[in-house]
Amino acid sequence: MRRTVRLFLAILAGCWIGAVAVPASGEPLNVVTSVIPVAYIVEELGGERVEVHALVPPGASPHTFEPVPSDLRTLAGARVFVAIGGGFDGWSDRLLGAAPKGIEAMHLIEAPNLNPVEGEDDHHGEEKAAKEEDHHGEEKAAKKEEDHHGEEKVAKKEEDHHGEEKAAKKEEDHHGEEKVAAKEEDHHGEEEFNPHFWLDPIRVRDVLVPVLVQGLMAADPAGKDHYEKRRKDFHQRLTALDQEIRTELGKAKTRKYIAFHAAWPYFAERYGLEKVAVVQEFGGEEPTPREVATLVRDARAAGVGAILVEPQLNPRVAQTIAAEFGAGTVVVDPVGDPGDPARDSYEDLMRFNARAFGQALQGKRN
Ligand SMILES: [Zn+2]
């Protein structure tokens, strides 16, 4: 079942990996990223010289993602691996440790001049510790069900634990299966920095693109001119995109927004938006009744007309909260989805978000 799902996703992904015309030098450069938006950016820079795979599949939240052995196999095929770093995709360090040597690993959090925003204050402190204690077995499956979309995920979960993983353990033996299985430990909330810096097109243009191009050139020196040409072109398009977003958000009557999780500080800083509150302090973590009450009060006081929700996280709480102060919800997407033409490239994803923010700031629903 899981294998089928994965295969299907791989085929879907094939659509946007796109025209993988093999460069004259031979095979395309195999690049694996932890998350989809970084894969989008690499795809822009590499074009037909690269083949890109993101490990966190469409529809999954990177915050709750847990790798399975097939992810190790995907990673093992990479020449270059691009992670966010800073604890966001810490699971990828364990995968990398188990993968064959020789994969060029990049952690974007280390990019010069990134100026990452600090992680959110962890005022869930004790609660989280308490949760962690009884974080085993059924409860986790139950939580999974709430966070995502029902049985499919739970079923997957079961397969992960009892099926594929054990089978693979026998097959691959010492290949760090233990490490893959040790995933529960650093689940979330250990992010030193807010990891969502890809949601600022200017940071992408000036900070991420240069290091990614460097990485591609180092792994594929014969493609130097190719990457440089694509870098220039993407640079210009990102400048235009920034203007487009400014125009879109310029129409808004307020600058205040309520996010579903803390994904937007870089975007907000760039475009002069003001966060009133977030529904989930960490992606995948439900608010307490007390936090909900505070949120409703703050939203009323600020006159916020809509709460932003996200395709990767269950919007139910946000809908309930929004209804309490007579507002709606608007879908924004920090991650993207290669299966949706409206969100299947970096530029389209950011246009989608600019429009959605524009609507939310007008108090409209989408
Ligand atoms: Zn996030």
C-alpha cells in the first residue's frame, strides 16, 4: 500500500521534474532536498541538467514528517542533498549518516547573510514535556489522525512501523535502520531558528540562489555556464515576483494577519505585515483552550477578518476559532504541491500566497 502510494507520488513528481533531457555529459545530476520549495528552486537553477526529488511528500507537513527506509534509498541516489538545517529537518542528518559517503550535503541555514529569525518562544514548555512522556503508540497514531486526513495516514503509520521498516531492516542490515527508527526523539520544537526563510523571494534571490548555484557547479563543473545563465534569469524573475507581491498586498486594507503556524515571519517582514497570533505554535501541535480564548480576543481587538490555514495541517481548529469571531479562513501554502498547477513552481506558489494573503487582509475567504 505505502509502496503504491509512494510510486504514485513519484510518477506525479515526474510531471514537474519535467523534461529531464540528459545533458551531453551523461546522466542528470541527482539532487535530493528535504522539502518541496527548495526542490522548486533547484529545479529553476538546474533545468534539464538536474533531477530533483523532495523527501517530504506533497500534502505532508515537514514539521511532523518522519522518514521511512525508502527515503534512505532515495537519498542514497543523490549527488547533492539540500537540507534546511537548524533542527527543522534534523531527521535528514540521521538519514545522511546512514547513506553512502560522497553525497554533497548542504544546510541552507548556514548560508552567508541569511540572517535567520529566531525560533518562536517555547511557551508550551511544560505541556510539551508532559506530552512527550505519553507520546507512544496509540496516542501518536490518534494524534496523527487529527493532524492530517484520517485513516490513510494511520494506515500508513502502521505500515511504517510494522511492515516496510522491519522488512527493510533485514534487507539492509547495518545501514542505520536504528537511526531511522529513532525518529520519535527529535520530533519538533527544537528549531533554533524559524526555518521558513524560503518564503521571502528576496532572500531566495540574494542568499539561497547563490549558495545553491555554487553547490550545483561544484557537483557538475561542466554545467557552469548553464547554471550561471539560469541563475541570471531566475534572479530577474524573482525581482519581478517581489514587485508583483508588493502590488498584490498593496491593495490590502490592513496589515494584520493570523497564521495557522509560524511560517510567515520572513514573508511578513519583507512585505510589512504584522502577525497578531498563530493557531499552532509548532506545526502539528493543537492549541490549548486557553490559547484559543486569547487568540479570539486578540483577533477581535485587531479586527482580523480571516485566519490563514494550510493544506498540510488540519484546519478544523482554525475554522472553529474563526467562526467564533465571525471570520473565515483562507488557504495559504508554505510548502507547495507539484500536483497542483497553482502551486507547482516557486513563483506560482508565491503568487498563490500573495493572492491568499491579499484576500485574508481584506477579510475575504477563498
Ligand atoms: Zn512550517
